[in-house]
Amino acid sequence: MGFPGKFIKMNIHDIPQLRLINQQITQTKFKKPEEIVKYLGAVQSQDFSGAKWAIGLRLPNSLDKEVEKAFNEAKILRTHALRPTWHFVAPEDLKWITTLNAPQVKRIMSYYYKKLGLITDVIKKSNLIIEKSLRGKNYLTRTEIAKVLDENGVKASGQKLGHIVGEAELDTIICSGPRRGKQFTYALVEEVTPKVKDISREEALSKLAKIFFDSRGPATIKDFSKWSGLTQADCKRGLETVKSKFKSEIIDGKEYWFSSNSPSAISHQPLALLLPNYDEYISSYADYTVISDPETRSNLEKIGNALFWNHMVLNGKIVGSWRRVFKPKFIEIQFAPLVSLNKEEKAAFEESAEKFGDFFGSKVKLTDL
């Protein structure tokens, strides 16, 4: 790799190791859940328990209840920020990230809006109703929002309700509120986020590019586009404004960008990880070429979309999947390796499973390894 004062050539085998470091998985300088989310910019969170674990595995000795507390206290917010799908974001970043991504998402969703009869007037009316009903930190569940809409002349259920609520998120009117037991609620963005100065689209592109390549490098423009949901043209514009802060290497015909502060010494010590589905280590990149061997990739393609799995990762490479089943007195961890594991590697995954149990305050029962 290129560094000030010396040149150390990066090869494709270094990329997973550097990503693990830059994503705060093998080492971290942070101590709080909200610090991890702020650093990563956006953390995919369709699976709420899995997303909390994604934060937890980046914070040694942290607990599920600590991440839950940060969420309920609005130190971490959840909204459809990118692509669009659920993401955790920092309160001060919610508006500019969502505003940057919203036009692209709305273009994609326009066909569905028309199909469901969500014309501009209906969306405007729905936004006003929702905003009024939540004012004063009157947190409501989606079902309760549907009832309020119905009482005010907007019939909405199923996909139509989902798109109405999603549109209110894209317009930065609503985001997550505190959980009510196991139920999710919505809050007004203006009541749970600090007042921040609006920034231009160009400034937002620049800011997002820096976050992405700092936290996920080495990565390509195509990776940035896949993660953000923005066009490659926009992503190139964003990188162009900050590329003086980064180094790049061309490997197998692809240009990888990474922070100038990336480590020059890389540890290759064995590391077994149980990553949740949609973890940023997996979902931030356009393909699995760097993080899987050819035989494993072939097996992944036969099974289907691996993004939906929980991933067994060994030394930065996907080696299988795992499943968790929460039971009253323990968590059952079911392993499904795609490669043969030796005794030491099996022991490492068993240790990772114990850490997963510790995070959720539960014993674990292991099967199929």
C-alpha cells in the first residue's frame, strides 16, 4: 500500500484484513453504540436484533440492553435512510443522509406510488396528519398511525400504509421513537434530532464519500454506489472532492480506495466471527469476490441471496452460515459451514457463539458444527 514515506504494495489478500480493521471489528477506538453508528454513517437494520449485534460485536463486552437503551433514548435512530431500507443513523446525520438519498429512492418508488394511488395530494395530506398526530412526543405504532389516517379520510393498510410511512421518512418528517415493549413506534424528526445547518447536495456527497471510504475501505466506486443507492456518477463526484485524503491501488483491474491512515502492518491471526445478516462487512460491497474463495462463492450462488444469511466468517472470508433461535432459557446456535473446519477453527466459532450469548445475557446451545 502507499503510505507517506514508504510504499507497501497491497494485495487482494490484505483487503479483508483492512476492512475488518476499518469497520472496527478487529479493533476499535469507540466505547458507545452511538459512536459506532456515527463512525459507520449508516448501519443496515431490517433485523433489529441482528443490527444490535452488529454494533455489539464491534464493542467488546457490550450488552444488548446498552444498545437498546441508546436506541430508546434517541442516541441512535432508525429510518429508511439508504436504498431504501432500514438503517441506524446518528441523530445529527439523519436529515442530510436521507435528503441526499431521497430523490433517487422516490424515482425508483414512483411506479409503486402510482399503482397504489399515492398521488402528491394524498402524500401531502398523509404527511400533515401523521405530523399532527405525533406532535408533543406522542409516539405511535404503525397500526396506530393507520387508525389516525383512517379517521382523517385516508384509507391505508398493507403496502399502501408502508409507502405512506416510508414517504414521511424520506421527507424527514418521522423516524423511530422508543420501543413500547416489543413494538416499534414513530417520532417526529424535529423532536428527536438536534438543529443542524442544511448542507448542499455536493457537500453531502463529499461527506458521505469520506465516511464510506474511511470506514469501509479498501472499496471501489461500485461498492460505494451499491451501499449508498446513489448513481456511480454521483459517487465519483463525491470521491473526487475528498480523494486527496485517500490512497488507491488497482488490483485485478479494480481500483480500491482506502484511508491514508490505514495500518501498514496487517495481522493475519485466526479470527472467527458470527456476523448477523446484513452486516456492513457484507452489505457494504457489490460482490463477494474479495471475501470468499471460488468454491465458497459457487456454493453461495447455488443457495441464493447470501445477504439474508447470518455469516460465518473466518479470517475475513465467508465460510458458512449460522442461525440463532431465541428460546426461554438459552439461545440455540445452528452452524452450517460450507467448508471443512479444523479443530482450532471450530473452537474459535464456539467462542464467538459464547460472546453472542453474553451480549444477549443468555446461555447458548450449539448444534451442527
